[in-house]
Amino acid sequence: MGRQEEGNSLIDEVVKACPGDQATLQAATMYYRETGDGAEPKVVDLYTQAAEQYPGNQEILTHLFMAFVRVGNYHKQQQTALQLHKAFPDNGPYYCWRVMSIVMQAHKSTDGSLANSMFLPLAEKLMEKYVAEKKLDVEEEVKLYLMVLEKQGKPEKRLEVVQGPLGKLIRKREERNRLELECHLSLQRWDDAVRLLTAMLRENPDHWKDIEVYISCQIERYKESVREAKEEHEMKKRGRE
């Protein structure tokens, strides 16, 4: 109707009343998003106020977390996810929301040493605790754990997860095989990589990328065998001398 000034005045009154019902909060959110720039920070303020006014409200805290996601405030994401997990410990995703928020802080950190010395080790420690408590039982959570290990450059540990009971939670065998293959390649375990690729190519012989990797692995195996033979020859030669 072209009466935005009136609308702005009304929405300000609504927000000052500290609404806590989802219908009003959603209406205010839609208004902000429909009326111009700077909507997401306003939505953050709206749900922050609601969370303070109605502490422990699951729906409000969930929307607040998502609002922080949209503005890229990973630290506040982490704090909100922790609030959710403490209030609703039986809801597994909230724990992993916290871990993912820490991973995102590491990803966006301009200080690489801080990411590697604080954020990622903390994320790994939290995931290990989750595993030890036998709560990790969803494919997406396993993938999050594998991502944390990958970012820390721990292919051996990553391989243990993929080949262990947790790996079975990854439903698609092809995806599980590719994760395992990545680990073998990182560890330069060419024999294991060739064995796995052979099985994969039997099922999908037209996958050209796998054929290329298979050839590369066979070349590396050959180089390794030549190197070992040369070292053995040198040792025998020194022994005769």
C-alpha cells in the first residue's frame, strides 16, 4: 500500500512489546525481509530479545541460532547451540551444531595457528566425547567427525573411523569407499588404494577418474618397488664390502 513509514512505526511498537509467540516473531521477520536491506541483523536483535525475555524456549533459541548462521556470527552460533544442548540434552543435533560452529570459526579464522591449536582440537575433543558416550549414531554426525579429522590432517585416524563401526552409518557404499580411498592416498598406501580401486572399477568400469587414479597408484607402486630394490641392493653391496 506504500505506507512503509506507518509500517515501520507499528513494527517498532511490536518489537518494544518483547513478543514471544512465533506468529508475531515470524510476522516481524517477514516484515524486515520484505522492506529492505539490513534485515538479518534486525532479525538477530528480535530473537536475541525474545530469548532473553523467554529463556529456555526451544523454538526461539533454534530461530536465534539460524539467525546467527545467516549473519555469519559463528561464536554466537556456538553459544546458542550450547544453550540448546544444555536445555535439551537428548536432542543430538544441538551438540553437533555447537561443533560445526567451532569448525566454522576455525575455517574463517585469519590466524591459522589459532585454528590448529584451539578451534579444531576442541572440535575433535567434543566429537570424541560424543563417540565415547555412544551418542554418535547418525550419518551426518559421522561426516562431521571425519571433516574435523580431515581439517587437522589426520588421515590415519580418519581411516579408522571409516573402516570401523561408525563408518557403517554411511549408508552409500560408494561414498564410504571414496572416503576410504582418500585416506589411503593421503597415507600413500598404494597397495590398499589399488585393491580398493580394483573393486570399485569392477562395479563401475566406465568411471574415467577412477581409472586415472588407478594408473597413478600403479605407477607409484612401481616407483616404490624400484626404490626398495635399489635400497636392498645397496645394503647387500655394503655388506659384501
